[in-house]
Amino acid sequence: MNAPVPGTEPAVPIPSRTQFVLEHLTQAILTGRLPPGQPLIEIELAGRFGVSKTPVREALKTLAGRGLVVMNEYRGAAVRAVDATMARSVYDVRLMLEPEALRRGVLAHSGFHGAQEALDRADAAEDRADRSLANRDFHRALYRPCGNPLLVRILDDLRDQAALVSVVAWESTPSWEREAEEHRRILTRALEGDASGAAHLLYDHIAEFVRRAFPRSATGERREPDIATGSESADR
């Protein structure tokens, strides 16, 4: 994790020091430099960042609120572990909300600024972590123009957890090339103004990722809602 030399405390107010620590820890978690399960010891982090324990403690509380860190009264803080239950919970909510947000953005004739740039960064990424961050930015570029700030905030709250899931999943199931092609098709359909088609492609993209990375048993499969009608259709 890139951090200041110990003992060189940033000459900034405490709230800014908290933000400073928060940004570095977020980056380290989402790039895998701090892996799931890694203990986060306040005094060690304070020394690494050259700050007191207060900014570190506040940053860890914020990360816990985002779902990237778990805090235990007796064991302290640690990077959140990723398992199938956690992944499916995050992706369940994304499946309910993200395709609808994209559909609304297409109907509003949004330009989806930043989506192509994120695709280019993903193509040029040299490791899973950078690719995951670019993937996160691509999805935000799709749902951000939906016109509903509350919906954007909800999806923003999920995107760090989704990025953490993708980094872990790609370690065992490297499927980013397939996903990159799916991204291109989704963006093309959105720019063509096909709201329903883009939403369906995005739904299938999200659902297929979690099925590949965290497969259910045959009896655990469930039916998926049809985006256009609200009815249910069998798994594809």
C-alpha cells in the first residue's frame, strides 16, 4: 500500500487527514493490496500514514459503513471477507436497480459520458485490481444519468462492495475479456437509444457474472424477473 513515510504527518486539518487515510485504504482494499480478512490495526496504520489514531479510526468507521470493513469489539477491524452469500446479496440489489437506472438514462437521451473512457482503461489495465476499478467506473457511467439522485446514491453505496467481489472472483474465474465484450454491447445498445434492450443486456451481464463466480446448486436456482413486464422467466 502506497503511504507516506512514517512520522511525516500531513500538514492538513484532521477531517482532511481522515479523508487522506480513507482514500488510501479504499484504494488498497479495492486493488487487493489489503486482501479480504486482513486485520486493520489502528496503531500500525497510524504509523504507516504518519497520523494519529483518530483519523484512522474515523476512516475505518466510514469503510465499515460502505461494507468494505468489518469491526468487532474484541477482534478489531479487518477487510471484509467475500463469500457467496455476501456476493449474491450485493448483486441481488444491483439486479433490481441497475438495469432500471440504465433504462431511464437511455430514455432521457443521456450521453453516458465516461463509459467509453472506462472501457479503454479496462482494456489497458495491467492487473485485476485496476481492471475492477475501471469496471466500477463503467457501471457508474451507465446508472448515473438516471435522473434519480437517491437511486444513484444507493448504487454508489454498492459499487465498492461489487468491486471487492470482482477482484476476489477474478482470482479463480478470470472472465474479464468476456465481460469487456458484454460492456461494449451494452453501451452500443444504450447509445442507439434502445432502452429495453440495453437494460436486458445489463441484467444478463450482472446475473451471469455472479452465476459464474458463485454458482448455486441446481435446487438453488431461482427465476429472474422480466425487466420490461415485471413477470418472471426461467434462468437463461
